[in-house]
Amino acid sequence: MDASDIDKDLTEILVTEEQILTRLREMAEEIERDYEGKDLLVVGVLKGAVMVMADLARSFSRHVEMDWMAVSSYGSGTKSSGVVRILKDLDTDISNRHVLIVEDIIDTGLTLTWLVSNLQSRKPASVEICTAFRKPDAAKMAVPVKYIGFDIPDEFVVGYGLDFAEKYRNLRCVATLAPHVYS
Ligand code: 5GP
Ligand code: MG
Ligand code: MG
């Protein structure tokens, strides 16, 4: 799907497909250097991180293992509450493993802060975070984010895995939604 197919629903393309893929290749190189000689388990957070995971993982010139988690964060409106429930747990025992969490976007960081402490309790060798997009509030996060694709403004965006009511995930770019879609 091209942005033009649904551009009546979008107001502005913030990050193009080309920009995303270029940045992910740079990040993959950095991650390869940092994990040289170590095994690496990348953990994607469903469903949003599916696109990031697919493109990041295929940018590696080394072997990585992939696993997935699905969590639900309860909150009113569009902000998460930090109260998190595991919908799908890892299939992998991560004790003594180097774990890299792959996220689509970090807004408040509450979901991810919870996830990191949950994974830490399983005694991995290390846990780091990689996110494609980060909003300004995430800078206040207690847990540092090691790999960041793009810092974006505090606006609700869709595309590249990010949804509004489960739509727009398959959009190749990241864009802001037109008000008529959600009002
Ligand atoms: P946090 O706990 O960091 O506030 O929330 C993170 C989750 O909220 C993300 O993984 C994503 O699912 C959702 N989210 C946060 N900001 C946006 C956004 O601008 N657009 C979309 N579609 N989802 C978002
Ligand atoms: Mg997510
Ligand atoms: Mg969503």
C-alpha cells in the first residue's frame, strides 16, 4: 500500500519508508558492533513492532534469535496507565541471555518500564531497548533507551506497525491522522 491510497486519512508524513529503512540499517550496524561475540535474542512487542522487527532483523549480517511478547496496558483514553497484563509470554528462557527489546514507539514509557523490570526478574545477562520512534515524554523514562530511530513530536501517529483502531499498520511511512478519522 502506498501513502497515496489513503492520503485522505493522513495530514502529514513525518517519516518516509526510505528514511526508516536507512536509519534501521544504521541501528543494526551499531547493535552488531555492541553485541559482537555475544548471542543475541531480540524480543518484539506485538503487534506494533512487527514491521520494525522484520526490517531490523533482516538488516543484520549475523544470526539472531527472535521471540515475541504481547502485553496490554490499561488506561483511559490514549495514554497508557502502566498497569500491564501479559497476553502472550516469551517462548524462550532468557536467563543468562542478552535480550534486546524491539519496540515501535515510546510515549510515556510506562509499558516498557514495566516490561524491562519483568524481564530483569528472569535474570538475563542483559536487557536493552531499541525503538523506532520516541516521543518527548519518553525522555522522563527511568529506563534508558539504548537505540532510538527517530525522535518525533508529541502527536498521534500511524503507520509502519502503528495503528488507529487496528487500521493503518500496513502503511509504509509514519504519518499523522486527519481529524475526520477520529472525530
Ligand atoms: P507508553 O506506555 O510508552 O505510553 O505507550 C506505548 C504504546 O502506546 C506503544 O507501544 C503504542 O502501542 C502506543 N502508542 C503510543 N504513542 C502512539 C502513537 O502516536 N500512535 C499509535 N498508533 N500508538 C501509539
Ligand atoms: Mg509497542
Ligand atoms: Mg495500538
